[in-house]
Amino acid sequence: MITAAHCELMAQYNEWMNSRLYAVCASLPDEELRKDRGAFFQSIYGTLNHIAYGDLAFLSRFTGDPNVIPEPKADLFGSFERLKSERAGLDQRILAWSASLTPAWLAEPLTYTSKIDGKTRTVAKWVLVTHMFNHETHHRGQVTTLLSQMGLDMGSTDIPFMPRFG
């Protein structure tokens, strides 16, 4: 099982990477962000939107906020500027939430119905938290690949390169 300290580290990593990723993306015009580049969620914008969807879905399951999970393919915020702003707020929520986790909470089972496949599952919360952070990292990797193909370098994406590790 993962620890609460691990969750806090992952939330810090998540916020650090998102701030850097969104800074690079903010240098691009909207048509470049929304251009279909053959990625699973077509565009950079679509992929960033999907990451936010996943975070909202898991936070809904973990905290009850939002009280309704958005639809998987919905454009959640309508513009990159709003997505960027909401992402920063979402990262702050994840940081605060991760600081509140306990071993007992992480060990509890959670029953939920996926909006992706409609199946109901019961899974230990620590497994779902692991997946939430893995989901973010996986799809950010897709965005960094798209940016790299455009000649834009994010720099290191490694946890030991976070400022806290000097």
C-alpha cells in the first residue's frame, strides 16, 4: 500500500509538472493547441482537458466535490485560459486533499461506477489514488511528446529534478 507521504509527493509533482507544462502550452496559439495531432484525445487541448476530467472524476469519488462527475468527452472549460486557471485551482485542491490523507482512509474500499465503461467496481482507495496520479503522468507524457514533435522542450520531467530536491 502507498503512504500518505507518497500521495503528498505525487500531488507536489503533479502541481510542478502542470505549472511547467501549461507555461509551455500558453506560448502556443489556440489553433495549435486544438489541432488534431493524432493523439488519443486528438489535440494538446483535448488531452489537457481529459486530465482535468480524470482529476475531477476521482476527486468527486474521494471528496464528493464536484457532486456530479462531468461527462468524459465534454469540453469542461471552453478555452485554454479558463482550463489553465481551473487547472491551477485543481492542483491546489489536490495538494490540500493529499495532505489530509491517512493510512486508514487509503486502506478503505470504494465502490464506484465508471463513466468510461459503465461497470461498478469496489477497489481500495490507495489503488484509485495510485491510478489518479498515474493517469495524470501518463497523459502529460503524451502532451510532452506532442510538444517535442513541435520542437518545444519541457526539460526534465523527473521527480528528483523538482526544486525541493535541489
